Amino acid sequence: MKALRRNRQIWQKKDDYPYQDMQHMFNREQLLPEVVESLGSTEVIDGWKARDVRGAPNRIRAFPPRLVHIMAGNSPMVTAMTVIRGALSKGVHLLKLPSNDRCLRNWTRGP
């Protein structure tokens, strides 16, 4: 019985690892390079950016998407990244959260 309890405690700690690392995903220093890599510049989020394409002047702008996401319940990191990317793109995202995600379940629970 003691061995079962000890194993349960070890696995419970391993289940908490993704949640402990998740806080680093929400840092500005972590997010800015991703925005620049994905969109080319942070300027395109809030307005038009002038650029030349083959010598012709053009302007580019990121338009926010409207998406429905059904989250997988086997990785809390995927859910966190979806929330982050939805916020960065200023899109309208409808999220169906997994029922077994402990972190987001606590966030969405009312007082």
C-alpha cells in the first residue's frame, strides 16, 4: 500500500510539470519573437505597414480571425498556446476546453 501511495505522489508531481513551466509562456520576451516570426512585424497587428513587393509599393495588415477551437485534453501546453495566439492575433476565438484540464478549469470557475 505504501508503494502505491509513493507511486501516486511521483506521478502527481510529474503531472504538475507542464503547469509549472506554463508561466514562462506568457512573458513578453517570449511572445514578441513569435509575433515577429509569424507576422513579420508587430506593426501589422494594429495597422497597415508599407512595404515593397518586386518594386511596387504595397501595404500589409494582419486581420483577426474568427475561429472555433476544440482543445485536446492530453496536453495543457496546447491549450495555453491556443489562448496565447488567440490573444496576440486579437481574434474572436470560441474555445471548447477539455473537462480534464485542471488549470483552465480553475480559471474559468466563478467565485
